[in-house]
Amino acid sequence: MEAVHISPFIGYVYPNETIVPWTLLIVVYPYLTGLVAGAFTVSSLYHVFGMERFRPVSHLALLTALSCMVVVPLALLLHLGHPERAFNAMITPHTTSAFAIFGYAASFYVILLMLENWFVFRPHIVRQAQTAKGALGTFYRVLSLGSNDLSDNAMRYDRKWIFALAVIGIPAAHGLHGYVGFVFGSLKARELWSSDLMPAIFLFSAIISGTALLIVIYVLTCRFRKVPIDLACLKGMAYALWGFTMFTLVLEAVEFMSLIYRAREGTEIIVEFLLGPLLVPLILQFGVGSAIPLIVLTLLFVSGAGGRTLVVSVFVSAWLVLLSVLMMRYNVVIGGQEIAKTGHGLIAYIPPLLGREGLLASGVVLFLPFVLLAIVVRFFPPWRTAQPH
């Protein structure tokens, strides 16, 4: 049995609050769902809205979303004391539990992503089924589901399905992550969480994290394959990153001002917490991860820089935004539990290195989608099929 980690505290704290129930895995969980929603949003800009500049990353975005989505439930399963009982939430649903409903939402979205990826990569699957030999050829032939027609009429049919699935997937992806914000925003017992703006903040921060991730992956894969970077595509993602980051910061500022203005019981301890133990994480979130990328991207757009300057600036800004959103998830999930429900005490949570919910395990879960993506792109190369078919 895993040892119980008792967190140090100051002030008046209830005894059961010295054990932080939602730890790093619950930080990783909304972070990965945010990457899913953001990556799918970028893909939809091409498949639904016809923005041609996003074509080079449209299929990569779908594979990224699927790779992250498959791993998302793992964070929750590791967090459970008896993960083998997780399926009970599906066969005996508890409709008042947001986490229980997640099982249905996640299953629906995984199926949707698999279907859209299948239609997008069907031409590649058919060609490989006809040319590949041995086990690989058998794999593609099974995956083709007996559909080998690549005629113009069949391709028009496929495009209709891709469009329909993408349209359905937009509210599904955003609802999937918006509900995570709802889980926190609806908990009135936690002053730092209880906010009507929490779902919107989670949603827009998800879009910027997914966009930033695609920028990083796209630049790295282009360098690795030694192919030129499509600067129009990169700049389009940079514009999206800048706009959604600005809007997310406005929402977070409105939420904080609303909290201070209402001056409810417990507001004083929140301000003390934000200016004390949470100050460094907030600097990482808003200063390093948000303000610097906004300044860099603004100067980049104003100067009209291109070439290597554009690539390096956008790439570094994307890394900082990924850090910002990760810190936002940490500050919300962990920070919300470090304020005592008495309103007169603070808990200091120090994450352990080892254990089921330690830094190492959480890091493995966070890294696993990218290992999966590296494997998947070998079978379904998105850069070969990123052409209209």
C-alpha cells in the first residue's frame, strides 16, 4: 500500500486537508485534454473553414490529438486506488458525477478521432495495402476494411465525411475540455476554483497549448526530415497563438478582478497565498510563459520579420506558452487545494519524486503521447498526405 503523504501547513487547517487528494496526475489530465482540444481546433481551421495555410499541419494535428486522447484516461486510472473498477462508471453510470460522464465523452471523442483519421489517411492505407508485403501489408489490408476505391467520386465522399466529422468534433473537443473547467468551477468549497469563468479559461488555454504544441512538433519534424518550413503556415499558427493568448489573459484578469471585487469570505487568504507561496508559479505562468511570448510575437508581427528569425521566435514562444499552460494547470489544481477551507491556513504541497502519483510517474504519462505519436507517424505519415485528395 502506498504511503500517505502528509503536507506541512500553517494556520488553521482541517486534519483531512493535510492530505492533498488531487495531485500531479490530475494536473497532467487537464493538460493533455487541452492539447487534444487545441490540436483539433487547428486541424478544423483547414478541414472545416478551408484555411489553406494550415494544410501542412492539418493531418499532423489529427494524429497529435488522437495520440494525446488515447493516453488521457491513463492519468485518471493511475490516480484511482482500484483502476480495475473504472469500468463500473460505464456500466453503472452516476449522472451527477462529472468524472463519471467523462467516460462516455472520452469514448465518443476517441471513436470520432479514429474515424476522421481513417478517412483522412484512407488513400495512404489503400496504396500501402496494394504494395506492401508481409505483416505490414496484412496490417494495411485489414485497416482498409475492404475499401480500395480511390476514384474521384470516392474521394468526394471521403471529403464529405471528413467535413462532417470535423464539424461534430469542434463542439465535442471544446465540450470535452470545457467540462474539465466545469469540474473545478462548480466546486464551491474551494474559493480559488469557484468561478463561472473557469470553463472558458480552461477552454481558451487549451487552444493555445494545442497550437503551441503543433508549432513545436512541426518545426522539429521539418528540421529532422530536412525539409523547408512553410512560413505561411507557421505565421498563421503564430497569429492564432497570439490572439488566443491575449484573450485568455483577459479572461483570467476578469476572473481575478471579480474575485477581489466580490470580497467574499476567504478572499484575504487567497491574496496572501497568491503573493506568497504561489508567487513564483504565477511569475512562470504570466510573466515567463505569457508576457514574454506576447511581446516577442508582437514585435515579430510589427517588424514583419521572416526566415530564421520568424522560425526561432515563434518556436521559443510556443515552448514558453506550453510552460505557461502547464503552470496554469498546476496553479489551479494544486493551488486550489493549498488554501484551507477554514480560510485561515495554507498547506504546502511538495510533490514526491517516486510513487504512483510522483513526479516520475506523471512525467512518464505526460511524455507517453509523444512516444505514441512518433510510432504512429511512421505508419501514417502526415506530411505525405497533407495534400487535397
